[in-house]
Amino acid sequence: MEQEVQIKLLFFGFAADAVGQRSIDLHFDGTQLGDLRKLLLENYPELKRLADIAFAVNEQYQSDGYELKQADVVAIIPPVSGG
């Protein structure tokens, strides 16, 4: 049974531009980070241009199988290029 959690999303770089905000408080019915990724790609199609978006939960990178918990802070980090 899925349970709603309230999480905070932080967007950086191009991800912030695509969403139009730097942060969002979200009531989320999913359980895993992969569910959140799917929701974000459905609601913000511009994010699809970033095939390798990284997710950090509470300042630690996590995979799509990570179980989200109440009050988690999720950072959406686009690929970084340097030179």
C-alpha cells in the first residue's frame, strides 16, 4: 500500500530552467525514487533532454529503487560538463 509523503525537491542548473523553479514542496503518492523520476518526466517534458539526471536524497546520491520517506529533500542534478 502506497502512502503519501511530503518531500522537498531542489532543482539545479538546466533542471531548474526546465521546471521554472528552484524548489517545490510536493505531496507524493509513490514510494520509490524511480516513481518520482517518472512523475517529473511526465510533468516536465523538458527534463527528458537530460538523460542522465542524478538524484540525491538528503545529500547522498541514490538509485531509482531508493524508498522515499516523509520530509526527504531530493536534489535533481543535471549532468555536469567541464573543461
